[in-house]
Amino acid sequence: MTKTSASDDHEPGPAVEASRGDAFGRLLAAAGDQKGKPPVERWNPEYCGEIGMRIAADGTWFYRGTPIGRRKLVQLFSTILRRDPERYVLVTPVERVGIEVEDAPFLAVEMAVEGHGATREISFRTNVDDVVQVGPDHRLRFETQEDGGVKPYVLVRGDLWALVTRALMFDLIEMGEERVVDGETVYGLDAGGVFHVIARDGGHVPGTA
């Protein structure tokens, strides 16, 4: 089964134009020079302050208040994104700048499921085309909101998570089952050889926001 969220159709606004002489251009050039995913975890240049970039809760990237409309630019910037203890940063071997992330840096917009129960495998594609398979290295996390709703996230890499979109969230919850874990009845689902707990309230599944 493959399911695509409606959010996959989202297209941001007009492209941002920037010369390579400013921070935007330097970061873009550095990202474009990399082959594959750059080793951002090994880079530790001095922090250079905020750049005026923001990732909105719906996954749209903004630069100085203007949406970055070119998908390829967003994909390039996503490869040099890192979560430091203090903030999210875009990092190159010579520059590290802070950006604002309203919720999660990525969205999980497509899901593929194979198998059932203990043999179930779940894969997600993000809005920047990362593909991850749920398991020990790409676990699911479920946050219960004040109104009782549930927000699921999948770990993409490092400490960067993707928020699972609403349509896919309902499918995840429907796969769940009650189970006793360490003497506590919980509700969760099997995926990638791991049981991912959705709710710990005596097995009661919270309402969805």
C-alpha cells in the first residue's frame, strides 16, 4: 500500500532571487558543490548569527519573509541543515548560520506499507525527497497535544524529524494495537522490528487533532 498526502501537492510561492555574494548565495553554492549528503555532523565553523530563513509548520521555506519557490533550492538547503543543541543551523565547512523552524524541518508526505504485525515495513518520502524506512535508526515518535490530538514524527537523520501529515497519521493509528509493555497497557504499532508506542494512557488512543 502506498499513500500520498494532499500536502505533497503543495507548491510554495515565487522563487527568491539572491546573488552569490550574500549568505544565501554562499550557502547555496556550498550545498551545490557537495556530492550526496554532506558530512554536516563533522563541520564546526564559527556561528555567524541568523540568516533570516524560516521553515513554516506546513514545510514552506522562507527567506526574509519570501517563500523559496524553487524546489531544487529547498532540497539543496535541506542537505546542509543540522540540529545543534541551541538551534537549527545551515552549516558548511566555513560558515554556520541559524534558521527558525516552526515545528519539524520536514514533512512526511508519502507512505508505503508492506506486511502486517511483526513483519510490517513502513517507508516514508519527505517533501524534500528523503526516503526513510521506519526502524531502529528511523523511529516513530508520537506527541500528544493539549487538546488530546496526536502528532506523529519520523526521524530522518541526525536530530532532524519529519512531521507525518494528517492523512497519513490516521492510517498509522489504524494499524495500531494494544499491548502490555513492562507491565503497562499501551497502544502502538509494529514497524521495522520495533514496537512504536502511540499512547500510554492505559491503551486509550487520544483523539486526533
